Amino acid sequence: MDVSMSFSQDMDNEYEKLIRRMNPPRVVIDNDSCKKATVIRVDSANEYGILLEVVQILTDLNLTITKAYISSDGGWFMDVFNVTDQDGNKVTDEVVLDYIQKSLGPEACFSTSMRSVGVIPSTDSTVIELTGCDRPGLLSELSAVLTHLKCSVLNAEVWTHNTRAAAVMQVTDDSTGCGISDPERLSRIKNLLRNVLKGSNTPREAKTAVSHGEVHTDRRLHQMMFEDRDYEHRLVDDDSSIQDERQRPDVCVDNWLDKDYSVVTVRCKDRPKLLFDTVCTLTDMQYVVFHGSVDTEGTEAYQEYYVRHIDGSPVKSEAEKQRVIQCLEAAIKRRVSEGLKLELCTTDRVGLLSNVTRIFRENSLTVTRAEVKTKGGKALNTFYVSDASGYSIDAKTIDSIRQTIGQTILKVKNNPQEQHQRQKSPSHESPTRFLFGGLFKSKSFVNFGLVRSYS
């Protein structure tokens, strides 16, 4: 049986290689046809997960996707993206453009792996994955345990949503600067971290795992929180839950019976990596995007997807529809951070993360999201913090923290009072609603007049 399955997989792989050789992917980068953005068109033989691969590559380059047109009916995949750099300008960096050509063009080798730009599989570090119940001071406790166990945190990302927390941490041994391979020590690390995560006596299980090599952090965090069911709504009647309800993204799922598609529309506040988050979730839920349109207008984003489940069926029941809506809402909100943004830049040292987060905890601040990076001996950390009691953060508290850590080391990047006073953008119907109603009468985007032909 195993030999038969292996032979079948080998045949499938050879068939995919043959299709790719006969129809090599092509990428065209155009900096002339659009005044405000670089237009990237990708043509390729269609494979499950290829849309996520393309979006992931562009997102990992810190490019902003302002518009996108997606079509993957039959055996061919065609995407058009309007992208800008972080400053809102066209992409002109030759190194970046060359990387896009190589990553998406004929030399590319698409797969559904979780690769990341600039990350090379290595045993020089150990990756620790954590999921559990969120609570004030959790990151401080976790980093203190790692310091006690003589582990240095090279890179880490922490997300919290709906009372749940997930973290991916890249650590090394303090004494050697290399990854940790001793099974007994790894087991002890896992057990102690799990005990910290289980400290709140929640009925839901806390999980820890360790691995070596390459991990796409954002993709993995989405998967971890999805597996942890953070999308399930809390039954809490308080002011914070009412506020969360008001800020919920507008997600709709309708069935287009004539074409056997489910139409998923998303309308919410625009932000970086939004497209990656929604496409990642649809892919992890095993839905295939056959057609789609993405548009940003001012501060709002509109996304429309024509999807089927991987088994070829549209959304079958009301329960499935609600699950899709809940999961997309969760994917959008996981990365949203309404707290105060603090940036720390200083010489890296053992125990730095533990010391900084301990100071936050002692001043009644809780970390809602964190990005920890080290580069060239420097620690470049970003923390999103809020008051543990739910009140507005006192400016005197922040001043005291900055004096303790260092005024030039810790900087405030936004103001929570100003953020709270921002008015919500008026809601209106998505201009792309059922944009693709006439798609099935045409064979390419050229018929829409949206993009010019590159042939």
C-alpha cells in the first residue's frame, strides 16, 4: 500500500513538473501604465495554494497591495496586483524588482511551503511555538522562564485575540549561541512554558512545540490560532465586548447558485498585510479562490472572492457560512492593535526582553502584540500595550517607564487618546460587489479594460 501511494505521489509530481515546463510562469512588472502604483501581472499553471504563495512573497517584501484582480478558472492562474512600497510610492528598487521576477517567474518553484524572504533553513536556532489563554503579564512570565533556562530570544512574534494568545519564538543557547538540541533540555523547556500558559486554570489546553529550521511566522500564527479556535465568540457582557462588536469587520457569504460559487465579501478598515491574512485563512480552511477583486478606497478596503471548497462544492449550510464569517473576522482582528505602540532599540543582551516586559507588568501594562527582532547585535522590538485594568494609559506612567528604560531607547509611536477619538469611516456598499458577474463570458482581464494586454 505504501509503495503504491508513493508511486502515485511521484507520478503526480512528475505531471506537475511537465505542466510547468510546458507552461512556465511569467511575471510582467509595469511601472508605466498606472500613475500611483507598480502593476505586477503573474501568469502560471494553476496549483492549489498558488495565490497565497504570490501574496506571501509580495507581503514579505513589505509591499502594499492597493488593488488586485484574480482569476484561476480551469488550469490557468492569472493575477494582477497594484503595489506600492511602504512610503506609498512605486517600486523602483532594482534588487526588489529582480527578486520578484525570480520568485514569481520561470525560475520560481511554487509550493505550499511556509517560506519567508531572507529565511534559510538552519539548525543554528530553535523555534518554540506556544498557544494558551491570554492574561496580563504573560509575555513577561514566558520571557523570564526562558532567561532562567539560559535561552536568548533572537526573534519572536506574539499575537493575542479573544482571550487567546499565540507566540512563535526563535531562541538560542546563551553559552553557545546555537540551537538547542538536547532532548531532555527541550522537554524541560516545553514543560515549564506549558505550566506558565496553564496558570489561569482555563479548561482549554495550553500547547508548546519546538522545531528547527524555517518557519513563516505570520502564516504559522494564523494556523495556530485557527487550531486553537480563537474565532469562537466570547459570551462576555461588558463594555469591551460591546466595543469589539462595533469594530467587527463586515463579512458576508452568499451562494451564487447559477455558477456554483460562494461569494465572500469583506469590508473593513484598511491596513498592511490585510490581503495576506484573508487569503491565508481561506486557504487554511481549504477553500479555493477562483476569482476575486481587491480595492482600497481611502481608509477602507473591499475584498470579494468567488470560492469553492477544495472538494468542489460551495458553502453548504448556515453553520458553515457562519464559521467562514467568524474565521475571517478573527484573521482580520488578530493583527489589529489598538493599544499604545512602543518601539525599543538598543544593544541586545541576555535577559533584555524579560527585563523590559517585567517593567511593563510592574506598571500595570499588558502586551497585546509584540514583534521582537535582533540584527547586528541590536534589539529592534515593537510592543503594543494597553492598561491591564482597561483604563486609558496615564501619560505619567509612560514617562516613568521611559525614564527607567531610557528616553532614547524606548519611544512612543502613537497616542491612545487620539486613536480613540478617530471617527469610523462611513459604511457604504462595496463598489466591487459582484464585479465579476460578466467574467464567465470573457477569457481574460483584457476584456474588462482593467489592464492592457502584455502579449
